[in-house]
Amino acid sequence: MRRTSRRSQFPMNSPRSRAARLMRARGRASLAVLATLGTAILMAWTTSTVIGRSLAEPPTWPELQTVRAPRVVVVKSKRTLYLFDGDRLVRAYPVALGVQPVGQKTHAGDGHTPEGVFRVCTRTTESRYHRFLGISYPDKAAALRGLRDGLISFGEFHELIAADEKNQCPSWSTALGGGIGLHGHGSAGDWSAGCVALDDADIEELFDVLRVGDEVEILP
């Protein structure tokens, strides 16, 4: 007797065949999503684990001359700036924040230190705060919030988005504020207008390491 395969019982265009293909496609998509989420969670876990360990077990710091892939993570609640070389923690500095340290920055003069992922977009030694590393606030997320809340015009919104896409310094003259960065003059108390303030010796070290384009992430 000739055997009939299961494939021949359900033609390619039958409802059951289409349903089976859809289920397989959904399964592959679910696996891809899980893999992406897993990578993101692993990266966040690595950073948080290294930061947590640095507080409990002060490491022996490597020479800053060896840093090749610098990035900064500021944890506002800990008043600490962490300097990484890739995934390796190389320094931890005490910092001061804006006079309103808790919460997201929304507009000029609110005293908040912005939260998000930014980049260094300017560097100068000609600063009344000893050294200044300007960051790319307001970024795309701030521009979207500002447009939604009626704080900026469509023209200003498009200018901010264009600067973000070109990795340029955004305008610092909109109602969202600007001129935010890392600078010196002390880490005691929360006294800045929204910047991250360090002791002068510490900003000197950071200034020698960070380049335009390097990442600065500010967390609550």
C-alpha cells in the first residue's frame, strides 16, 4: 500500500498549512526578540554589576593612558560618575548635580540635570568652571517632549532632530534649555544649573580622556 505523507494531506495553500507557516514565523520572530532583549539585559546587568561592585570593593585603578573606548555613566541617586573603557570600570568620581537633582529636565531654568544617553559635543578650557565638556542636550527625546508640550516650534524641533542625526551640538537657545555638560568647581552639594559638577582635579582627568562623540549616559 502506498503511504501518504502528512505534507500531501495538507496542500500548501490550505488553511491548516497557512496556519502552520504562520506559527513557525511567529516562533522565529519570538526567538529573535528574546535574543535582542537578552543582549540588552546582559549589557545593563554588566554595567550595574560593575558599578555595584565598585562601591563595595574599591579596585586598583588602571592608568588612564590605557583607555581606548571611554564612556561615562552618571548615577544621579549615587552622586557618582563612572568612567568606563568599554565594559571595564576605570574610575569613579563624586559629583554634584543641579539644584533640583531629582527628575528629568524639561525646560530652561528648572534646575534639573537631564537624564538619557548623550554624547560629548564640545570641549573647552575657556570656562569659568575650569574645564567644560558640553553634552548633546536637548536630544531627540527632549525635542519630542518639548514639541508635545508646546515648548518649541516645529522649526526648532526639526533643527534639534537634524543636529541629533548629524552628531552635532544642538541649539542651546530654545525653551528646553541647554549648555549642559561636565565641569569643575566642586562636587560638594547640588549647586549647578543642571550640569554635572566635579572637583577640578577630576574634571582635568576626564577632559584628557573624553573626546567629542564619546557617550555620556545619565541615569536617575
